[in-house]
Amino acid sequence: MKQPVRVTVTGAAGQIGYALLFRIASGAMLGDDQPVILQLLDITPALDALQGVKMELEDCAFPLLADVVCTDDPNVGFKDSDYALLVGARPRGPGMERKDLLEANAAIFSVQGKAIDQHASKDIKVLVVGNPANTNALITQRNAPSINPRNFTAMTRLDHNRAMTQIAQKTGKTVNDVTNMTIWGNHSATQYPDLFNTKVDGKTASDLVDQEWLENDFIPTVQQRGAAIIKARGASSAASAANAAIDHVRSWALGTEGDDWVSMGVYSDGSYGIEEGLIYSFPCRCNNGDWEIVQGLPVNDFSRGKMDATAQELAEERDGVKHLLP
Ligand SMILES: NC(=O)C1=CN([C@@H]2O[C@H](COP(=O)(O)OP(=O)(O)OC[C@H]3O[C@@H](n4cnc5c(N)ncnc54)[C@H](O)[C@@H]3O)[C@@H](O)[C@H]2O)C=CC1
Ligand SMILES: O=C([O-])CC(=O)C(=O)O
């Protein structure tokens, strides 16, 4: 049996947490042979609810669950942590954009970045889910200067999965036929889901649909899917978000399949002309617990405009939180 790894989940008493923890403990995220210690962090008023979640985790008798720690102290929550899923943040309501949450949520990530810097493993892999995810990931990263910036990522896998289903349904295929999907940019209404590099059954997806559907149906549907769920459910997506978080970390830790890639919000090294240092969603291949941006994909004028617009929004969000970026 491998040694257990420490997985910190923040906002563990919330909606996404409830859909996430049981799957991590079952081995769905890090594999059937990897025991985990869950370090669950939430705010003080949520600690009773968190104890209830811990009791339920115990009642599953998961063979891979070595221990569960519940705390309201980030210094305890991130102690020696190998993986951190930063979910704890306020969700948006109807009529809000995700960046409207910046004021409420940004401070959480500067505190947690500092705690990660001081207490976590220097090899920690961090996934930020709490919105606005890309800019919160940037805040976390900048507050943890002793850790490689590549170790901080933001979640666009939910958008990626949504886009796969939309194109599969449109072409009468299944998601098993869809590969090489890319979400570029911000997890926001400016994100750019790219069908020019996606394949369906080995054929280029943009050749299988008309430009009118691609521009006026597919792209806005993916961009607005979170808002559509909030309207329908009266609460933001939770189970699908938890599923995407599992997918994101699993790909990162255990690798991507063959030539396929996944979408991850990662530290830009200037690839595709995107300003260095932004946390921008790129096509990424993962191997040996590391990711790399897939290089050399063709970018037409239509894509270029959309990729730049979402980068511009990220630069504006960054400039709006300058005071939290040491
Ligand atoms: N990146 C993505 O694709 C997605 C992101 N989200 C975002 O995930 C976040 C969480 O969503 P839900 O679980 O539905 O919300 P929720 O309100 O059900 O749960 C949030 C939890 O975070 C806790 N929390 C608040 N401040 C905290 C702090 N400083 N430290 C630790 N925990 C703290 C709350 O007490 C609560 O238990 C929201 O910001 C939401 O917008 C949601 C869906 C998809
Ligand atoms: O839309 C929201 O606020 C929640 C979220 O990020 C998503 O479902 O993509």
C-alpha cells in the first residue's frame, strides 16, 4: 500500500464539498491504490455541519480513507498538504457575473495563499474552484512565493466537459467520440470554447457544423451554462463542478490519454501571445504529475479575437485586485 497523501478541501461543508469528498475518498481522484488523509477547512459557523460530513465519511468505511481532519484554521488545514482544492467561497446568484464575487472572495485567497506558502508541501498541487476562479488562483499563487507558480491552477474543466457534450449532441455522436476540446481564457462569459481544433470521430468539429450555430448557439451556450443552471436550480452547479474538479486533478496527477488534452487554467508562459503570469485556460497535456501547454495549434482570426478578449478581461480582473498581489 502507498503512503497516504494529504488532500485539503476548503469550503468542505458546502454544496460542492458534499459532492466532492466522497469521491475523493473512494479513489476516483487519485486512483484505487492511493490512500488519502482529508483535511477539511471551513469557517467557524460551518464546523458543526462539517462534523456531520466527517461522520458520513466514516460511515462509508472507505478503504482508502486514512484520516479526516476538520478545522477552521488555514494553518492547520494546509499543514503538509500535497493537494488542495480551494472551493470555499461565496457562489453567485441570478443576474451576477462571476467577477462580481471578487470583492467578497478575493481576501479568502490571499489568506490561504499565505497559509499554503508557510505550511503546505513545496510540491503541493492547487486547484482553485471558488469564483472568479482564475483571478482567485492568481491571488493564491502570488501570496505563496516559495512555491512554483506552475503548481497553481484554476478550473475550466467544467466548461470543457460542457462543450464536449454540446458538440456530441449536435453531431449525433457521444462524448466518447469527442477529443481535443479546448477552453481558452477565463472561467467567465468571455471564455472561448474552440471547435477549430476539436475532433469528433477524428474529423475537425468546426467542419461538421455551420458557423452560425458555432457563433450564435454553441459558444454562448457554453459561456452561459453556469447562469442557466443557477436559473433552473436556484443554486449554482455543484455535482457537475465536483465532477470536473475530480477530472482536473486526476488528469494532472495521473496523466492525460494518448494525444488528447484537457483544459486547465494555468500560469501563462507567454504561449499563444497570452501575457505572461496570467492564469489562463490552455489546452494541456499531463504526464508524471506535471502539465505542459500544447503548442502549435492553428489560431485563425476569429479565434485570435476571442482569445485576446478573454485575456483582456483577466488583465482587468488582475488590475482590480492589485492590493492583494504582493
Ligand atoms: N470553477 C468552476 O467551474 C465553478 C466554481 N464554482 C464556485 O465554487 C464556490 C463554492 O460553491 P458552492 O460549494 O456551491 O458554495 P456553498 O456556499 O454551498 O459552499 C461554500 C462553502 O465555503 C465556505 N467558506 C466560505 N468562506 C470560507 C473560508 N474563508 N475558508 C473556508 N471555507 C469558506 C462556506 O462556509 C461554505 O461551506 C463558489 O464560489 C462557486 O461560484 C461553482 C461551480 C463551478
Ligand atoms: O456559474 C456559476 O456561478 C458557477 C460556475 O462557475 C459554473 O457553473 O460554471
